[in-house]
Amino acid sequence: MIKDKVVVITGASSGIGAATAKLLAKDGAKVVLGARREEKLKQLVETIENAGGQAIYRVTDVTRPEDNAALVQLAKDTYGRFDVMFLNAGLMPSSPLSALKVNEWNQMVDVNLKGVLNGIAAALPTFKGQKSGHFIATSSVAGLKAYTNGAVYGATKWAVRDLMEVLRMESAQEGSHIRTATIYPAAIKTELLDTITDAGAAQAMQQTYDTYEITADRVAKVIEFAIDMPEDTNVSEFTVGPTTQPW
């Protein structure tokens, strides 16, 4: 049952986050959107409201613990409840390790891993207290297998995979009834490629996406399915990508 659930989404201004926000709002969820680009968030809220849905936003940098906490508090203050935390913010500035793009490595660790940890820290006390809640995180097929040019990106996405599985196990042991789901997208049309500064990596990735990519609403449908499962049922992992892509 999705109707009336309050869903917080990070990385909500485009791609998978935006597509999920629109679909869940159409299902009757109340979506709380966090991202860094305010203009994009404003436009998305307007789109959702014009379609009859409910949405609010807060400018959010997931690398800041206080921003994550404020986003969760906004959900609770506005709608009086909080049900789902979709940890979706991510960067993919791919490059070979020999390029030594250390600043980009640190950015990926800060957003892709620490950002997820900050979101968990913001939401977990509420979920434990009410003995219900659902964490959903966007990993990647690079969190399932290794890819050249993707060492650090893949490392962060493997970390998310482990983190979410342990969260599921501990929640079961503690009897908190918290559900988890990890999404492993392949070539999905998003803005991820915009962050690649290494020319060789950018060309190779662009060619792959031009050949195979499918739209982000495909992933949104998977997230919709996970949330809509009965509360006593946890579906932990979803790998989703184009039928034609041999990832």
C-alpha cells in the first residue's frame, strides 16, 4: 500500500529520484524531495502538484548530516509521519586509477557512501521508534561486479550493498520491522555521465549508454513494487537494466 505513505527522496532533482517522486506521488504518496539544485526541485514539485500529487522540497547536500536530519524533520513536521527513506544521491566521475583524480575519489566516497550513511543516521531512530520503515538505496551493477575505469565508484557501490544487507539483518534481529531494498541499475538515462571528466572514460561510457540506455521510470516501477509489498515481506535486491545490455 503506497497511498498516504511519506517518502523522503535524496538525489531527487533528476533521473531516478525525479522519476520515482512522480510515480509515487501519482500513487498517492506524499513525497519529500532533497537535492542541491533548488530550481529543479521547485519545477518537480510544481509538476507533481499540477498532476494532483503532494510534494515538498528542501535544498539538501547529503554530505552534511544536518541536511539529512532537516529533510527527515521536514517530512515529520509537514505530514505527521515518515515511512520510506530512498537514498538515491550519487556521482559517477569514472576514470582509470592511474589518472589519480583523488578529488573525484573523495567526492564519490562523500556522496555515494557517507551520504547514504548520513541518511540512515537521520532516519533510523524514527524507524526504530515506530517499529516500521523502509530504506531503499541506489547502488549499481558496479556494486555487483568490477568494471575498468570504475574502481572507486564501484567500491562505494559495493559498500552500499554490504551496508544495506547488514542493516536488513540487524533490523530483523532487533525486531524493528524495518525493510530494506537495494537497487542495482545498469544503463539508465540519468545525469550520471555529466560528472565524468576523464575523456577516455567519458567516451566509452557515452557509447555504452547511447547503445543501451532505458529511461529512469523503469527503475521507478521497481521501487514502487518494493514499497507496495506487504509490510511483513522484504525483497532485498533488484538488478534492473536494458534487455539488450550484456552488463
